Amino acid sequence: MTASRVLVLNSGSSSVKYQLLDMRDSSRLALGLVERIGEQVSRLKHTPLTAGGESREWSGPIADHDAALKAVAAELAKDGLGLDSPELAAIGHRVVHGGKHFTEPTVIDDAVLAEIERLIPVAPLHNPANLTGIRTAQALRPDLPQVAVFDTAFHTTMPESAARYAIDVETADRHRIRRYGFHGTSHAYVSRATAKLLGKAPDDVNVIVLHLGNGASASAVRGGRCVDTSMGLTPLEGLVMGTRSGDMDPAVIFHLARVGDMSIAEIDTLLNKKSGLIGLCGDNDMREIRRRIDEGDERAQLAFDIYIHRLKKYIGAYYAVLGRVDAIAFTAGVGENAAPVREAAVAGLDGLGLAVDPELNAVRGDEPRLISPTGAGVAVAVVPTDEELEIATQTYALVGGTDIQPPREGNA
């Protein structure tokens, strides 16, 4: 029997998220999270998804990623899903930054590791943690294929006119300054799933994907290929996010340094962790912001209005970039669950063929669905993202899986 299981690892600086999938039918066998790695009280939550499985939680010190992955392996083994199983085909790793070099999922070897490490200056918060997870997994299963799936890969199809910043070319090339984009696995998955929802091939569909979570990004996808995206050299550019500012006059940085006497580190913290919704109103949870708006809170209302204004600008801009838009797809935590955000984002855009049906928009569910009125010029969709399935699918296809089936309707 062909090995059909893929373990997906997403290693953060102090956490590891994981899912084990069986690629014969794209079903999940287990999932979990290890958090607060390196602290006195770490936490592991493991959920087996086989028949009769119940979630298990464990708290205690987990010193490093090596200890974290060994703990994950032990939990999987309790369910008969251990890393030593001959049914495990590969381990797929989410890697945030692949630069220009990595345009597709890649089997990890020493050269790949060296290149991921070389990209640390443009992804100092993410790539080191991704590397740690890869090296730890390699030590646990040195015989098993390990695959890197890059957040940036889907966006490498952007033309130079979209990827280049208008600065001195030699300086940009020397320091690898360009627009890379992020959330690529989500944008790839959602754009394909949207085409399927419309009953069309991805090659025949132009989609604006709005990945709206605590981090948020938009992409313009023409015929299955990204031609523009809102995040840039780092995930700071673009939409208003939970704690990130998004687009801003770069001279604000100089002004804060000169007039505010702030250091580069302080400005970095301000723009990445103390801006966006939390900077505007003190909350980065859209549910709480909407509750405050309902109670008449003016700061919350202003934060929401700024968030929506930026979103509308990108919808309009990407409509112009694509020329023809078949669908707009909302995804991720806010995009999938916040009906008022979806309604406000397309309000007043009737001239572009955009509208939502209030009753359809109010429905909650885990399946891809249309929320635009019948006969609308442009379909408006809610498409739950599935980055883990996307990583597993790409990983399994790369290592030679021959019996992979398309995702089930519930996962599409």
C-alpha cells in the first residue's frame, strides 16, 4: 500500500501547529497545537479525529522545538498514528519567506536550508522558527521526505510592474527589496475553490481574494495566477490589520525618528504590534469592535470605517488591474465570519456589479457559498480557507503520491 499520510507542521517562534492528513481522501486524522515553548508553563492540545477520539491537554515545561515535536510524536503514537508509521509519506512545512528563488513546493536538502537561512534578513520573525521546526523534524525522521511550502510562492507570478518598488534598481537588487506577498497557500486554495464553486476551471476565472484575519491581505488572481497582492517585502504593507498599520507614507518613519525621538526598534514595534485596529480603538477582535459600535462607541466606529475604506480601495484597484472580475472571495477568520464587514466592503459598488444578499450574507457555515443576489454581475463568495490541506496536497503531489483524490466537497 502506498504511504498516504502527510504531517503538516507550522512552526512559530514559540509554538507548533500540526495536522495529520490521509491524502487518499484528504481526511484529517489528528490536529493540535503546542504553545509557549520555552516558558515554564507550556501547553499542548491534541485532538484525534478518528472514531471516538477525545481532545487531550497537557501543561508543563517544554524547553524547545525538539521537545515540542517529541511531545507531538508521543501524542500521535497514543492514537496509533506515530511518526514511525510506514503510512507516513512526508512532512510538509509551512515556510513564510521563499524570496524569488522558490516558486513552488520544494523537497528540503542542505541547499534549500541554506537559502531559507539566507532569507532571514527579510523575514526575521518567521524564517528562523520555520528552520528550527524543519531541523527538528529531520532529526526525528531523517529518512522521510521533508517538503517546504512557501507563503510567497503563489505570488512569484506577479509581473515586475507589480513586484518592483519605484526605488533605485541597484539598491533594490542588492538588498532584495521587492514585493513578495504572503498568505500564498490561502490565496492559492481559495482562488481554486472559488472557481470550483462557480463551476469553472481556475484558468477561466478572475478572482479577488480577501484573506481577512488578524493578518490581512488581498490578491488579484487572473486565470489561476497571482498578478498582484497587497503585502510587500514584509507582511506590513497593504490592508489595515489587527495590529499592523498596512499602507502608510514611509516618511512617517522619518518623522517619528526626528520629532518623536523613537528608535528603529520602537517604530517597528509600533507599526507591527501597536497599530491597525488595536492602535485605532484598543481592540483587534472584530466581534468586540462590532459590539462596541452597537453601543455607540465612536472610536470603534472610526476603526471599522478606516478598515473598510482601505478594503474598498483594494477591491477597486484590483478590479482595475484584472479588467474583468468573475468573483470576490472572502476568507479567513474575519472574512468567513463577519457579515457586517462583507456587507460594508461592497456597499455602494453596485456600478461594478457587486452586491450581497442580506439573508445569504447572514448565514453561517463551513461550506463555500455565494452571498450575492441571483443574477449579480460579479459573484461574491465566502470560501473557508484550508492552508493545511493546501500544504498537504502540494507536499503529497511532490513526493510521488499516486492515489491522491481531490478534496472532498466539505474541504473544497
